[in-house]
Amino acid sequence: MRSTPRTRTLRTRTLTAALSATALTLALTSCGSGDESPDTADTSTGTGGDTSSSVQLPKLDGQTLEVAAVWTGPEQDNFTKVLAEFEKRTGAKVNFVPTGNNTSTFLGTKIEGGKPPDVAFLPQVGVLHQFAEKGWIKPLGADAQAQLDKNFSAGWKDLGAFEGKQYGIYVKAANKSLIWYNTAAFEAAGITETPATWKDFISTAQTLSDAGSPAVSIGGADGWTLTDWFENVYLSQAGPEKYDQLAQHEIKWTDPSVKDALTTLAELWGKDDLIAGGRSGALATEFPKSVTQTFSGDTPAAMVFEGDFVAVSINADTKAKIGTDAKVFPFPAVGDQAPVVSGGDVAVALKDGAGAQALLTFLGSTDAAEIWAAQGGFLSPSKAMDQASYKDDVTRDIAKALIAAGDDFRFDMSDQAPAAFGGTQGVGEWKDLQDFLKNPTDIAGAQRKLEADAAKAYKNG
């Protein structure tokens, strides 16, 4: 699919103020919703007659809708609770279809076959742009637009727009710059402070390894986790301007700044004794397992890197308690400042009709956000939802910091790229970084392969 220029910097800003390393550390180790206009307390017209509803929905008795997203397991279970409430209020039936990791390929095949789902969640900004170019997604209707305008800041609205039209609502966000750690492993190794710099992080990992704990769990079988590792190192080390340029392929992956980031990553990826199962074990470990093997088993790993959504797997698949057995600290600073990379999933309509627009309207409401937040492992960019809805204090503090940052954030780099480079399993950046994890001594080779794949996907090399 053809890539489109990404020149608006609002899509990729850094959480510098409200999500600084110091502020986030204080918030996370210590364990407001916005003002609403009078029309937010509309009475639901769906079944059940809930007068506390913040959104009006039509009656859709007898209609069956299909919604597609990447989530499986506990994440899918949590989302289906949101869908169940929509069914209760409207009388519609909603079927959930998992897309697998190749979301764009799955949906493209469905669309070209004439059987698209009514609503889909796209995990990449680049895919939204490509689908909009092809006319595969429908602009938001008036009711969905009203929820978006009322509940979300301009930055998140901009992410769901293309060429002046609003196509999607970012109802699920992610802070992808967190290190989750097993407090028992830290205590056993005599570690009393979490590392704030990359140098200290590597030193901490070595101390943990020497004490008998696999230091870092890496879900290398899912290539997207490796792109997140790279992005955090690159943003902190190269800086925001370079990050934006590389995200838009205005500089090449053979740039010295990429060499520096890969060299830094090799300080961890090149040491088998610091990785749970070594490099080969990491490459065979999918993301959910990378979490569970950190907080369960006879010899759990001590740390796992990923976003706030790690809490889903901790809550569902381990006995660890967030805030006591499982804690979190910001991704360590490689350069002058610790990085914060944000991600998210945008809901779009692939079919015309009242049903698809009603579901988007509900997903954009505070009602849906609060139901989802209560399940755990979910972060909403909604500025109007009740923060008390979050299941635990750790997630609540992460969410408050995200909202306080307003429009000052930088979005996941691979998610901005064409799907062929940044969003497809087994090819492009995902595969190239898996190959680099397998052989972290070949930095120049990794750069050449990354650049060749990027140039092909962006068509501007």
C-alpha cells in the first residue's frame, strides 16, 4: 500500500512535562476528570433505560454487528464486557473477531472479499491513512463526532483524522515506556532503588543475574515488542527531532543515530546471561509469556519491558498483585531525558449504517471507557472519564499523567510507518529487529536491511 506523507508534528510529540521520569517514578512507586457540559447526562434510549448514561444510543433490535481487533485472551474478555453493555442498551448483537497480529492484511482481505466487519480497531496510524486513501473506512457521523469533541484532546483527535476528515476515535491508549519488575527478585538481590539511566539498568540486570534471577524477559517472538525497545532507546538517545525524521523516513536507517541506538540495545541483547532463556529463548517467547514468566514459576524473571497493558496479563494469568508483587518504573534514560512513547488503537467504521456509527459513538463515550477501565490493563485518553474507574492505583497514576500531558506526546514510530514496514509479522522492521536480536554484533547489516525494507515500504528511498 502506498504511504502518505506525515508532516504534522502533532502526531508525534513527547511527554516531556507531565510524564517526566521523576514525576512518573513518584506516582508509580507511591502505591480528575475534565469538566463536562450539561448535555453529557443524556438519557439512554436503548434497552435498560439507564438514566445515568452519558450518551444516547439508538435501538438496534435484530441487528448483528461484527467488530474486529487484535486482542485475544484476557484483553478480548475485558473488551467483550464493553460490547455486552452496548448490546444491553441497543438490543443489537455484536460478534468479536480477532485479527491476529497482521491486522491490515486480515482486514484488507475481508474488505476486498466484500465482507468487512462493521467496526475495526487499527493499531497503526499508517494503516488508518492507507485505508482512508483507498476509501475503505467511513467518516465519523455526527453523534460519534460529538463524543470525540467532548471527551478527547486535539492531539488524539488529530491522530484519527486524514486529509481534513475525522475517521476514527482513539479509545485505547498505551504508555509504552515502562519496566515492570518482580519486587521479590529485587529484594533477593538486595536492590533497593530502581535504575534511572541505561547504564544503571544494565548494572541492575547484572546484579539480578548474579543473584540467580533471569534479569530481563523479552517477548521476541512478537516483533512489535522489539520495535518498542528500539523506539525508547532511540527517542532518549537521538532526541525528538531525529525521532520525527526517522518516523517519516526523512533520514535513513543507515544514519549514525540508528547505529548508536542499535549499539546501545546490543549492550543488553548481546548478553545471553541477562536475558531469560538467552537470545534463542527470547525469540521463542511471545509477549504474554514474557509477562507471566516474570511474575510466576519457580525461577521468575526480574523485569519485563512493555506498556501499561502488561497489567492485563499480570491480573489474569498470575497471582501477583500490582503495587506489591509487581511494580513499575519508567524506561531508563539513555540520553539526557527518559523517553515516553505512546501508542493506541483507533476505532473506525468499515461499513455504512446506524449500527457501526452507534458502536463508535458508544466507544467514544465515558460510559464505555469506565467499564473498560474497571477491568484493568486499560488506559483511556479520554479527558472526561472518571479516573476512579481504574482498577488499581498504578494504572490510575499512569492515566492521570497521560491526561495531564494534554497534546504533548510522541506516538509509536513503527505504528506511523506503512504496515509493510512497521506493522506486519515476519517482514520489515519486526523481522529485521528479530534478526538483530539473534545476531546483535551485525549492526551495519541490520541497518542496511532496515533501510532497504523502509525504502521499499515508504517508496521514497
